[in-house]
Amino acid sequence: MEQPRLFAENPGRPRPERIWLVDGHHLAYRSYFAYERLTTSRGQPTQAIYGFMRSLLRLLKEDGDCVVVVFDAPARTFRHESYEEYKAGRAPTPEDFPAQLEQIKELVDLLGLGRLEVPGYEADDVIGTLARRAEAQGYPVRILTGDRDSFQLLSERVTVVLPDGRVMTPAALQEKYGVRPEQWVDFRALVGDPSDNLPGAKGIGEKTAAKLLQEWGSLERLFAHLDALSPRLRKALEEGRESVVLSRRLAEMHTDLPLGFEFGGCHRREPDLKALRAVLERLEFGSILRELGLLEALNGAEEAPWPPPLEAFLGYTLDRAQPMWASLTGLAASAGARVYRAEPQLEELRRFPELRALLAKDLAVLALREGVWVPPGDDPLLLAYLLDPSNAEPASTLRRYGVGDWTPDPAERARAAAALWEALRGRVEEDDRLRWLYWEVEKPLSGVLARMEARGVALDTAYLQELGEELGKEMGYLEATIHRLAGRPFNLNSRDQLEVVLYDELKLAAPGRKTQTGKRSTAASALEELLGQHEIVGHILAYRELSKLKSTYLEPLPRLIHPKTGRLHTRFIQTGTATGRLSSQDPNLQNIPVRTEMGRKIRKAFIAAPGMRLIAADYSQIELRVLAHMSGDENLIQVFQEGKDIHTQTAAWMFGVRPEAVSPEQRRAAKTINFGVLYGMSAHRLANELSISHAEAEAFIARYFASYPKVRAWIERTLAEARERGYVETLFGRRRYVADLDSRVRSVREAAERMAFNMPIQGTATGDLMRLAMVRLQPRLEALGAYLVLQVHDELLVEAPAERAREVAEVVREVMQSAWTFKVPLEVGVGIGDNWLEAK
């Protein structure tokens, strides 16, 4: 084999102080999952590249004299040859990862770092060889990796730096695992590792393995003294001997590869700055370009005395994300090349008729809490969100457009906000529909949401406590039933124990997909596929649902009552979803189930203040009405125009009977398809939902599209446009970029298709239309002394004076129904009550 050479000996350069060895493949793969999904404006995925570069640059900044980045070679290794199932349990490599890995390799080369791949050997073995050789030559060695196999290399001179910054030394290994570096391979062999498909010895966990090695020193001595062990351990090791020996052979690194390498000349080469800049610009890594000095930074700001001019952008910092509970810790403004700093006092905000900043709504809420109403003004993050809804967070958005970083310095935040506004305003103004969405919907909506957050909603905490006790009893009953059906008690909250019970003891047929570590899935979606195989599955799902309600709502909600207002204040996220639907957090009130008994009981805890009543108003079948409008299907339009029941009429056409002859089962089937088609429901899923055969389900779907032929045509047209443009749009022009529409993996492609034709419907209905209705409703309510307090999917909750409740309810209905003119009428159901459930 030809010996790869990296750096030639160079007597003219000093000996490097330390050798850094980077496990490139592992770091890239970890970054892929550790970072939020990040794409360029053209839809190119980049999160693995960005995460890798961030980790690498942090290393180079601290100590980057000799850095060698090692990658797995594409060829099979000796481990695959000796054990065909080696790493077979790992989840499939994400489809968009290999391209990012190749880009990473190019960047490593352009940075002037050493890069090494050795066919037939994994990066582990190359790193092991280099580490031992450098150690023998007296160099300190640091290995950047998250792979625990590297712990066998630890010594006085060799340390492992984990991606999160923790440093592993021999002493740290002993403290955490109870073994020495020379025992690590034996330890791994006993315990095994599902992610690498190392079988290990069944029944031997980490604590037991450590205890055995502490007592006997090595595997060899342990197997020589099996007679001295307990019957259980002796049996486990005798039965697992072959697996343990195999695991040891696979886990042990080869540290004697024939590599041509001279550490004396191991120095970074000069980077190719021109090519590096071109690649980073294409990847839209503005902050990295600036960090490397490849992009002109924002002009040095001149400090100026407060107050700034009114057109300035504010930068601020809070001590927590929820503004109703936060304190203002920093305040600054940016206008042109000048920076203005102020003491973080809310009184300073009175100077601004409108707050212009990133996340301006949060600052408006904070001011309103103290009785100062300053409406949120221009927020450049809203522009970014309209251009691409993946621009949901300030940090990644600023990074994407290369205009600054989301730092703790309020002056830097102010400059970044101003720069982002300048960078994006022109793009939005060029598009008539995006311009209308910003000025007529998004900007005024931020003020509506600020008022809603500051108002909050009243909560009956005594009732919630009673409900919690009731739920606890129900969970106890379910737990006892599950243990009886399992034949033994076990920890229901342990996925590993549940996996053993379901798949090993009850012998249920596991779904095909596995977790990233190769384990059989126990996620809710996997358990739903097991329904019908055993009675226990339904009880487990019910237990999980109650447990989620308890931990999400019943326990935390009373603790979130604000001491000053005595009310619950959620935080509405205007840029949180890809469809334009609002979301909420601290707490999240969007996911309280509507159809379950316990979900309805939780809604009863949301009450009106004394002298007030609650009004709940929701759009009726809004997504189907939007589908009728956007598809232009005459049959669908006619049903709504004539005020007929859509599910009964659909059933009549599908089954060839008169509407009055439609059976409850037929109407249920039609309802399932009516809503299922919006989300691309497959025949397989429909068959499960209706407990019918796959052939019947396919026939039902075919009859549905025969009844509404223009719906299918609209779906096909939408998908064709999405493939051509790379994005889909709502009726109002809100966009969502959709990748993977041409993926060769069928499941990935079909998921992208479902996303593509659902977004225009959902985004129009519960996104744009609902936002517009809220903007138009706010001034009408204000004149009547009423308040918007919650928005959930297609529903609004309003708090109104008791004596005006009926008048307010009619205003709410009128505004929601007339928010926009469609080809079909909009219907809004309205109810009044002392609590949310009663009003619903």
C-alpha cells in the first residue's frame, strides 16, 4: 500500500508544541444532528458544515499549529470483512449528509490543514496510529472526537476533547467508568454498543463490567476464573464468550498502520483565501467570513450620547426569554455609524413611538407590563421570515445573511438589526404580496400579540389541583393494568425496559425503523403500528398521553401564574412555524387536545376574570373551504355555497346513494378522507383508520378524487410548481421552501410531497387568514372593552365584559367571517361561557 504523506520535514520551522488529531467524520455527523436544520437561500442544507466549522475554528483559535483531520475512507474496512453486521444497526445515513461531508473536506483543504483517509481502515485506527507515534516522540496529543473508542488511547500525554468541550484524561475515565485506559477495550467488549452493533455479553451492564475488571484486571484473567463468579454471571459470560471476543476484536484500534508522516514538519499551510471566501459566501456563512477576516465587518461605530434619533434600531438584552418574567439588562441603539447606549431602564422606551428591533414584540410586552405602551415597529426578523420561514431564530438568520451575530452586547444587536433590515427590505418590497403581508399583517400583528401576552388569561388553580389528583389515580390504574398484561412490573418511563417487554417478552413484531443507536423504536408513532397485536399497546399509549398532560399542563401551569397580574401569560411565536400558523411557549397552549375527555377538562381551568365572560370562536371546516377556493372544484364549491354537510355529501357521491341514505359509517369514512387528503393520507393509513382492507381504502380514495376531480389536478399542479420553483405559496403569497421533492428515497420524497401540497391550504387557513382576522379584530374589541387572550389553531378566545358578551360575540363572528372573500362562505362558530370549555 502506498504510504500517504502529509507534511514533509522542514528544518526551517520550529517543532510544533502540540499535535491535534480531529475525527472529521464523527464531528461532521454529530454536527448534522446537533444543530438546527440550516439551509442557504437556495435550499442547500448546511448544518453539518456550519457545526463542523464552528468546532474547528474554536480549536484553531486556541491552538492550531499542527492539526490533522482524519476521515473514514469510502472503502470497506477489515472490521466489515470480519463481521458482516458491523455497524449494521445504525440508522441510515441522512440523504443530504454525504454532500455536506464532501464540502467539509474541501474546506479543510482550503484552510491549509492536513487531511487523511486510509482505505481499509477507519479514522479510529489512523488516529490511534498517529497518537501513539506522536506520544513516542514526546509530543502532547489532543484528540477531538465524540467516539468513546478513543478512550483506549488515553495516557499521560494523550487526552480526548469531546465536542462539548469536556476533556477526558485517565483520571477522568477512572472516575466516570471505573476502569483504566488499558482496560477500556475489555470494558467495551463486555458491555457492547448497539450503535456499532457490538454484541457484548447479554446482561452485563457498565457497573457490572467495571466491577469485574477491577477485580480480575483483564478479560483474559476473567475468563480464566469463571468458576469464582456467581452462577448468573458465569452463565452470562459462558454464553456470551464468542460475542465478547468478537466485540473486543472490533473495538480495539490498530495503532501500527504504515503511515508516512513527519511530525517535525507538521505545520499549517497558508490557506487559499480567495477560494475559501468563495465557498463560504456560497454557503452564506457571513459570521465565519467575518471571523476569518474575509468579509468587511460592520463599520466601527462612533459612541454618541443618548437619546438616539427616532429612526434608530434598538438592541436590548433580557435576563430570560419570557418578557413578562424578564428584566431589561442592556439597552442600546444604532443609527447609521453611531451607537447610543443607555442605562437599561424602561422609562427610556417612552422616547420611541414604535420600537424597531429584532424581536420588537418582546420589548413591547416588557414595557406594557410596566404600564408603558410602545407599539412594536419594524422587526427585520419578520422580513426574513417572509422570505423563508426557516429564518425563525435571530442567531441563525443573522448568520445566514452575514450581517452580525446574536451577541450579549445590545449595541451589537442594534447594529445587526439595522443591517438585517437594510439587507432584506428591498427583497420584500420587490414582491407585491410579501410587501402586503409585512405591512398589513405581520407588523400590526406583532402589536396585537404583545397586547395578548401582557393581558394573559385567568386560571382556576384549585380545579387544576383536583384534576391532577384525578389524573394520578387514572394513571395508577393504567400502570397496574399494563403490569398485569406484561406479566411483571417494570418502569413505564424507561424506553429500554419497554423495548424488552414489547419485543422480547411479548414477542410483538417490531416496526422496520430503528432509533439512531439501532434500538427498536418505542415512540408513539411506532406503538400506533402495534395496535391490534396486543391489548397492552393501547393502555401504554393512554398512559403516555395522561403522563404528558400531567407534566405539560397540570403540574407546571399553577407555577406559571404571574405574581403581579395573577394570570397566566404565554409567549406567542410569530415566526415559529413553516406554514405561518402561530405557536406558543412558556407555556405551550397550542397542543391541549380537543377530542379527549382529559383535554376538555383542562380547558375548563381557563376562566374569565370577575365581571367578564369568555367567548370562543372558531372557523368551521376552514381548511376544506380553502381547498375548495384554491382548487376551484365546482362540486366542492357547490356543497359549501348551498350550506350542505360536506361529509354527508362526499359520502353520497362516493357510495352512490342519496344524502339522506348515508349511513354513519359511510359519513365517517368520507370525513376521514376529506381531512386526510389535506395531509396526503395513504391507502395504508386510511385502511388502519377505518379498519378496512388496503384494496377498499384505495377504492375509497379513487372515488373521492372522482367526486372532486379538480382537487387532484390542483395537487398535481402544486407539486409541479414546487419542483420548478423550489417552494410553495399560500393564497396570500407566504412561501415555504421544500427540499427532497425529487429524492430517490420513496418515503422521503412522499413526505416532501405531502408537505408541499398541505402548506398552501394550512398556511392560508390557520396562518394568513387567522393573522389577518386578529389584526382587524383588535381595534373593534378595544372599543368594546374586550381583549383577545388566546389563539389556538383555528380558534380565538376573547375576554369581554359580561354585559357586552353577546355584542362582542357577534362582532367576533362578523370580523372573522369577513376577513377575506373566498369563492365559498366562511362560517364561524361562537360560544359564551365562564370558562373555555363552556364557551367552546
